Amino acid sequence: MRIKFPQLFDLAIDKECMVAKMEKEGWEEGGRAWVWRRRLLAWEEESMRECSILLHNVVLQVNVTDKWCWTLDTIHGYSVQEAYRFVTSHGD
């Protein structure tokens, strides 16, 4: 949320809230997951609806633990060698 919706992130009271907690509390419009420092302006409400739509497509799996995934090497995971190779071969 911090990257895609920075204004909403700044206005959120609980910046450490996990997706599972938001889903449990209700991330649909008017859900209890949305707690703001102040009332949202019209354009901020539109951003919140956009965020809610993105979250609506999230499927949480209870029996699967969260883990980081290194997309450059999904089989072996992160390595300094692969990160260095990526950075030096892609310029900026």
C-alpha cells in the first residue's frame, strides 16, 4: 500500500496492519479495516475504492505460510551472485 497508494498509507492509522487482519476486519468499502487519521477527500475515497478492488482479488491460504520469493531464481532463491549479475547486466 505504501508504494501503490502513498497518500492512503500516510493517512492510515495502523501502518503495520497485515493483509490477513485487513481481510478479517473487512476491506470492502466501509469495512473496519480502513481506519484513517481524518475523513478522506473525494479523490482519496476513489483511491481507497481502487485499493479495495485490488485486495478483493487476493486469496489467502490458511495452510500455506508466507515466504519471500526471489523472482530471478525461483528454484534456488536469493544469492548475492545472481543479484550482482542482474544489477550489472541491466544498467540503471
